[in-house]
Amino acid sequence: MRWGFGRTRYSISAGLYAIGTPSSDSPVLVTANYKMTFDILRRDMHGHDAWLLVLDTKGVNVWCAAGKGTFGTDEIVRQVQKTRLQQLVNHRILIVPQLGAPGVAAHKVSKACGFKVVYGPVRSSDLPQFLANGQTATPAMRRVSFTFKERLILTPVELVSMWRQTMWSVLVLFILGGIGIHIFSFTAAFNRGGAAILTGVLGLLAGAVLTPLLLPWLPGRIFAIKGAIAGLAVGFLGVILLRDSLNWLNSLALIMAVSAVSSWCAMHFTGSSTFTSPSGVEKEMRKAIPAQAAALLVGGLCWIATAF
Amino acid sequence: MSNLRYLENVVTLELDVEKCIGCGMCAEVCPHGVFVIEERKARIVERDACIECGACAGNCPVEALTVKAGVGCASAIINGWLTGEEPSCDCGGSC
Ligand code: SF4
Ligand code: SF4
């Protein structure tokens, strides 16, 4: 499961596992105790013999755990010693996934426990070929990709990770939607609040689904701008489709709000992408958040004005 | 992949060529092909592709590389701003 909640349930115990019927000459593959990582690795290594040294990463995948340091030098050394690996295998080589490298210092592992770290390919599906090549990776195996399919898989993750913000927004929009010439009315709360929530959902879809999928084709490098453009397009489309029931204030509110929400969601997609640097994201956010807030404010004011 | 690039000239990666012994570890661990090894020295060829993951610096045996490593994730950075701590990666299942 890739979903945000209840992730700790998807962990397995740390320690040593066997794939096939490994001997003392079989390779040792290091991995995280995130259940999905473990299952994919087992699937990709089907038909081969190997040892699996599973680290305790608290049920987090290799890349994230390496960033936190739970997939790291100390935990590798600890598991090597705990499982008495040196008595089990004749060689002194650990194959560590390349995406674990941010947490691991290869030279420190070998100093501490005598095992040499060899970095395996980025994708576990390349492992059989990597092993057949005498444990060498081709340049393509070393590179992180970010294909349409990979982005598609991540979009539900994006939507789920936004659920808390979404719930709060829904509540606020209902309350604001009820305010009008009758001071507060529930009919208005449902009609106007409902319309605003729909607007928010449009923004969410534009920013968290459309933007990731169209990423390479949206102009610019800044995620917030890509998201704003997708939001503008969706907003205009909405205005054209609903032109009979919207006045100019409503239309402006719709376009502004969809763009702002879309831009905000797209900015959050930086965390799921595979080619953004923290320095870059921080720079982008310092510029983008005030603009998003301003657009949302204009949209919100227009929307409230239509109630009177 | 080469068509997806992020912002230019923001990356904190530095290489001290004097210290470098040309072992090639940085080129091996980097997921974005930032380094090449030429004449027994590392050279940065794709600076703007760096995502500041810290793998190269951590695996350089002679500490020739420095980078301000962190997570390039908006939620984490907002958390960092709010709590005044270093951004930490607690976002979703994917990061
Ligand atoms: S890891 Fe360090 S010493 Fe080795 S090539 Fe890279 S910079 Fe040079
Ligand atoms: S920090 Fe990561 S992405 Fe940047 S050069 Fe080093 S290994 Fe490559």
C-alpha cells in the first residue's frame, strides 16, 4: 500500500530471509522492512537464490528511510552482527539498493563490520541482470526515472495526503457559504458552500492529478506555475461550461480559486517527484505561497460578494 | 528523464577537487548522473540535475564533497518553517 495512513501496519520483522535455496556463496541483498518493498523484491528475484538482510526502517521504504537515516550505516552494521552474517556466507559483500545510499557510508560499513558495500541498481527489476553481469550496473540502471506510469501511480497518494486539508476546507466553505443577506441560512450553506467545494475539488484534480500527468508538457520548471496554468485552463473550461448560470463575479471567483488550489497542490507534488532539490523547492515556495494566497483571497472575496 | 529538469543555480553541491582521489563512488551512487570521472578526478557535469540527496557526500571516503542534504518536499519544508527545525520527511507513503 502506498496510501498515507496506517502505513506502519505494512511492515515485516527485520532480520535475515532466504529467497530460493541460498548457499554460503549466494549474494546478500539489503532492503527495508516496508512490506511492499519486500514483496516486490521477492517477486523480482523469483527463481534466484539469495539472502535478504532486512533492516528495521519502521516500515518505511528505502528512499525515505535513507533520507531519515533509519536505513543507514549503523542499522546495517547492527543487523550484520545480529544475524552473524560472517558465519553464514563465505564472501564479504552486501548489495545495497542505490536509493539507500543517502543514508549509508560504504567505507564506514566496511570499517565497522568487514563487509564491502556494492550499490545495486535503482530498480529491483534490474537485479537479476545486475547479478548476471558480475554485480555491475549499467548507467541506465543507476538513473532514476519519472515516467508517465510512475506519475500515474503517485496521484492517488497525492489525493490521500491532501485529505486533512480538504476536510477543513469543506467545513469552512459550508460556514462561509451560509453567510448572506439572511445572516446565515442552511439552504445557502448547501447551495453556495456546495458550489465552492466543487470549485475546490476542481482545483485539487487540476493540481494533484492533471499537473503530475502533464508535467513534462506544462510550461516552466516551477511546479506552482505548472499547477496554476493547469488550474487556469480548468477554471476557464468550467466558466465556459457554466456560462448560463454564472455572473462575472462568480466566474472570476471560480478561475482564481481553482488556479490557487491547483498551484498549491502541484507545489506539494514536488515531494513525490524524483528530480527536485530542497533548495529549489524552498525558493519556489517563498515566491509561490504569497501569490497563491492573494489569488485565493480575490476569489474568496468575489464569491462572498455574490451573496449580497 | 533528461527532459525533466528543476530550477537552475540553487543547488548547494560543492566539490573540492584537491581532496578528490578519483575513486568513483560519487558517480556510482548519484541517481541523476551529476558526476563523471576524468583523469582520476571527479567533475560535476550536470549540476542543475542534483536533488541534494546527500548520497555522494556521505559515500566520499575523503570528504571531498559537501551538500546541504534534505528532502525536496513542500509539506516537509512548511513543517520546518512552523517548528523551526530541519525539514523532515513525514509526508505520505511516497515522499
Ligand atoms: S567519491 Fe570523493 S574521492 Fe571518490 S571520486 Fe567522488 S569526489 Fe572523488
Ligand atoms: S546530492 Fe545526490 S543528486 Fe546531488 S550530486 Fe550528490 S548524489 Fe547526486
